[in-house]
Amino acid sequence: MDMINISEIEDINLSSEDEEVQIRVPKRYIRDGENPFEFYNESEFKKRFRFAKNSIMFGILPLIEERLSKINNRGLPITPVFQLLISLRFYATASFQLVMGDVIKVSQPTISRIIFRVSTLLASHINVYIKMPLSAVKRIENKRLFEELGRVGAIGLPSISGAIDCTHIRLTHTRFQAIDEIFRNRKGYFSLNVQAVVGPHTEFLDIVPEWPGSEHDSRIFQNSRIYMRYRQRELDGMLVGDGGYPSLPFLLTPINNPISDEKESYNIIHGKTRRIVERVFGIWKRRFPCLSRGLQTKLITSTTIVIACAVLHNLSLIYNDIMEVEEEEVENINQDDEVPPLPPHWQPGDGFLVRNAIIERMFRLNV
């Protein structure tokens, strides 16, 4: 039903010639549609917006509602909850057209502004919901869980506090110029190379979203804050990474050419331990398909969306709002855009002694 404000009808003007009554047509707002909370059942709603109704209304919305609200009704503003639904629908489709058709009848430029605004507000919570554990109890628990993840028999990697890797987020907008060729990755398409550290509960502990697709994983790590925090011993424990990273005292990598049974066993245990990061990327991209199908937004908006989706991923774990997906489907989503790692662009070598000492201690204690 069209919304007409009677107060906006202009005064009646009488014609001097025929004295016919003339009335200016009032401004009309055509924005009515079904309320998704009422129109869809729980399953249909979650399929479209990636979260349960209660998680949105009582979990996510309160985080951003105040800063999305307007003090008056001038221009018939879109309510904060509908702005959030519009953004969630975009994350689930990467399509402006489907967003407009499924949620609310507004223009594409308005949709674009809403997505940037909501993504910025969600991303502003990065330091609250994406962080390395602070308490000693939580750090000890994470190390124990990582040791369980990679355990082969009675042996697992000790003192692991996170798994690190990079994943490519496709960029599909076509306004790139020659200087932007740095965003073209080894598979030939434009992307962001996003670095993440994840925990044993499939949560994000750290994320770096702004590097172009051509940059090497090891260079991104060397210039990241998480690297400096480990280097300055602000963080304890160690990370596990693939062969694209250098071997460091706080970063365990696989052995390229294992020449003993112990080293081969270490590689197996290491691979099982770090597999959690690949699983997280698969779950993340499955929940928010815009990350795998590609982002058509401006670069600043794209990096903001990446952070917003990481914050939402961690919120889904807090609210226990899990999407049921097949393990094979998760792995396939992540592997579609991944390429084998290149050797690290720098290799200081001071981590080899630490790695060898860990291997010797692991297998000596379990002989």
C-alpha cells in the first residue's frame, strides 16, 4: 500500500479562467514489501541472510543500530534492521539486483551506500571480536586443542597458538588500470590476498585484508602487526604455516625433503594441525558467497566487507549460529581459488634450529 503524507498535498489553486479545481499530485513513496522476519520461516530466512532471526535482532543489530538510526523521519529513511538485512543479503549473493528484489524496493546507489555504511560499522568492531587470546587460561586451552588437532598416536605439536595462511578474495569490477596490475594474482584474475590467523575453534584471531593478489604470503606476514608482536615477544606460543612462509622461532613450517621417519611424521602432524585454517576459509566463503564469487565494489569497500564478514563469522560462533555444510563442499570452495605456495621471499634460517629441537623433543619423549 502506497504511503501518502496528507500534509504534503499542496494547497488548492483556482484557475482564473475556468475556476477548475487543480491539485498537485503528492509525492509517493513506493517502498512497501513483505517483512522478511514474517514472510520467511526460520530455515528460509537463514538461507537468505546467513543468520537466524534471533541472532540478527538480539546479537548483530544492537552493535550498529544506534549509529544507523536517524533523529527524524525526513525522506522516509530505511530502518537500521532493513539496512542490516540488505547488507547480509548482499554478502550472501554478491548481487545488487537480488538484494533489491528480495529485501526492499530502493535504488542501486542507495543499496551501495547502505552496504558500505553497515560494513564499516561491523568492521569497526574488529578489535573486540578478532583478537589473540589475552588470558593465560585461554592461551593454554588453545595450545592443548591445537595439539589434539594434529595428534598422530600420542604425538602432537606443542605450544601452537594459531594457524596462519592467505586466501584470495576475487575482485570482479572492471575499472582497473595498468597500475593496478599488482592486483592480478598467479591464476590471472584480480584479487585481494587476505592473511588470517585462526584458532582451534575455527575463529579468526587476526586478519590483514588490504594486500593485492600478486603479493607473496611471506611478504604480507613480514609487514604485518602479528609478525611484530611475535618478534617482540608480546605473544607467546608459535604459529603453523605452509611452505610459503619462512621457518622462524615462532613459526613452524613443513620440511621440504624429509630424510628420516621422524621428519616425515612431523610433516604429517604439521599438516593435520594447520588444516584448520583451510577449513575456516572454506566455512567463511560458504557462509558469505560474495567472498568466493567476487566483489564488484570499490577497493575500500571490498576490504571493509572482508573485515565485516570476518567479524560476522566470529559472531556466529559466539551465538552458536552455525550453518550446516558438507565437509567436502567446504574444502572445494577454498581450493577453487588457491594455488600451491611459492617458497618464501626471505628465509632468515634462525627457525630451523628451533624446529629441529622440537622434532627431537617430540619423538624422544615418545620413544
